[in-house]
Amino acid sequence: MQGRTRIKGYFRLLPMAIFAVAALIGSATQIAGTPAMATERPVTPEKNPPGDIPDTQVFITYASPLGFSLKVPEGWARTDHPDGAGFSDKYNAVDVTVTSAPRAPTATSIASHEAADLVQGGRAVRIAAIRQVMLRSGPALLIVYTSNSGPNPVTNRQLRLERHRYLIYRGGKLATLDLSAPLGADNADQWKLISDSFQWR
């Protein structure tokens, strides 16, 4: 009952947070980047971008020693990090990290810090939305944004990417789940499957 009360209170504050976030997003997109990034402009999205995850894609469960699990596409290359893991296939990527956090983030704190850092340090980042969502594991915050990819090491080609960043908190731990794919790729169902599959263990 106490947990339900906290969640209800969380949703009750959401309208005020949304109002504050709207103002903060507008200012965050004006933040100048580092000298290397400030001159980078958004690349033009492709008409038929690569990157659709097939409807027939098989997903497997990845269980991390850091105390979480989630479903990832079978066959994607995996890279392990001290704070998480990444899975990739061409320009598609799933990355998840876990850090310590004294308290759960709010929409306002995310707009002021996390989103602002993305704009400042990313590649032509444009924030589209910051909102609260409900995953199967519980409430989370979602940053929807676009950015340029890094240059291809062979062709120097860049793509415009669509990106979703989920911030999932529990008991002093904050999981950051990043999903990215070429802008225009149709991965809505697959991204929902991945984000909904996240579970603390």
C-alpha cells in the first residue's frame, strides 16, 4: 500500500513537472556544445534508412551481474563494460548502464542535467520530449531525441539517429537504457519489447 501511495504521488506531480520541462527543453536546445560539436549540423535523414529490426527477429534474455536483465536481439555483437553492456548491429544499438544514485530522478532534474548534457556533449542533439512512462518494471523517465551518428571509419558517412533513453531507478541504483537506430526505421514494437523486458533482479 505504501508503494502504491508513492507512485500515485509521483503521477500527481507530473502536470507541474511537464510544465517545467517544456520550458527547460526550450532552453536546453540552445546550449552551446563543445568547440568540436558546436559546428556539427544535423545530417539529412535518409528516405529509406537501414535499421529496421525484422518482425521475425528472435530475442534472448541477457542477465547482468549488475543485477538486471532484459531481452536483446539474438546475434547482435555484445560489448561488456564495468558498468553495463552494449549490443549492436550496424547502426542499431542497445546500451544499458547502472550507476549509484541517492534518489530517483525527476522530469525537471533530467531536463536540467541529463538532457542538457546530451545537447552539450552529443552530435547535433535535438531533444524532442521528456516524459514519464510506465514500464512493466515500474515508472521510468524517457528522453526522446535525435543525433548524428559517429562517422563511419571507412566511408566517413553519418546517419541521423532516433534515440530513446530510459532512466529506471530502484533502491539507490539508476539504470540508463539507450536505444538507437537510423531516423525513420520502424522499430517501435521492438523497442517497446526491449524496454518493457527490463527487470531488476
